[in-house]
Amino acid sequence: MLEILSGVDEEKLVECHGHFRTASCIKCKSNYDGSECRRIILEEQKAPNCRRCGGLVKPDIVFFGEGLPDRFHRLLRKDLKKADLLIVMGTSLTVAPVSLIPTMVSPRCRRVLLNNELVGNFSVKKKGRDIFAEGDCDESVKKLCKMLGWGKELKELNKSTQIKEKNSK
């Protein structure tokens, strides 16, 4: 969601855990308006029903135990072949298949972990392919952007994408 709010094109994203922008029937798979689904869940505190078959409708998110979207698997295979840098941020790397991605990249692919703790099979050997930046993700990203000369751009982007509260009258 944050990526969309900041202006990243949906085609450049792989939201492996889904999103709330759209919804669909769990029985017939018919599309359902995401905003309406959200409204019914939050305001009426019930699950919407499909207008086509009467089945239950849920946001297009992936619950624990459900399979990830086909788009995830299709693009993962394609992207793994081309990756020369993998950045992993703020994770325990405990739930597969996403937790396995760092082990799937080419041995020539550099891997950067921005995290509170060392996780997965990341290593801190001096001449290895991994870099571990221990600490808060936001602060690590700010530091990285400053090192790359993107500090001012990051501040401007952050300011322009702040979520504005609606006036409550």
C-alpha cells in the first residue's frame, strides 16, 4: 500500500501478500469493488456477499495457509535470473516461500539486509556477498539514501506522500 501511495506503478510491484484495493468472491472468483468490501467489513462488521452467486467476498489478500498469487511465482522466476542485488528489510525471514528468496538468488548476487537482527542465511564474513546493516529500517534507508546522494530527494518524496488526515467536522 505504501508503494502505491508514493506513486509506484502497480505493474512494478509484486504484492505477494495481496492488497485491499480489490476484492473477490471466494466461491466463484467474481470481482467485487474493494472500497465497498472495506466499507461493509468496517462499518457493518460483516463479510460482503457476492452479487453473482451469493458467496462470501474477501479482500484480495493472502491469509496464512493460502497460496500466493500466480503473479508472484511467475515474476519471481523471471526476476531471480536477472537480479544482481537483493535488498531485504525488516523481516524475520521465517515464513516460506518469501523467506526462501535470499537463498534462491545467484551466488553472484550481492545481498543487503537492513534489519534489527541477522536472519536467514545471511552471513557477515568480511569478503562475502552479504552486507548487514543492523538497526531500524527507516534510519538505515535514510543513511543509505544520504550515502547515495538521495537524501534531499527522499525528504521531498516523504513530504509529498504524507497521508493527510480528513477534516472531521
